[in-house]
Amino acid sequence: MTISTLLLIILILILLGAVPAWPHSRGWGYGPSGIVGVLLVVLLVLMLMGRV
């Protein structure tokens, strides 16, 4: 397992944990899940370009 695959899995798990539907993150709003979503998209683009 490469580091980029491991980072992708960790970011997906963090994104699922930060979704505002969960009771522990309901008061956070969309900020944390939006930031993690953007990081996930950037990582996916870099992986497809072969840079990571």
C-alpha cells in the first residue's frame, strides 16, 4: 500500500466523520467537511496526474 492510497483512505474517513449529519459534528456546520472535501479532490487530481 502506497502512501497516497493510505492518505486517500484517511481523508475519506475524516470526511465521513466531519459530515454535519452526525450528532458530534452537528454544530460545526459545513466548514470542516468542506475543507476535507477540497483536500480530497486535490489529492485525487494529483494522483490522476501521477504527482503523488
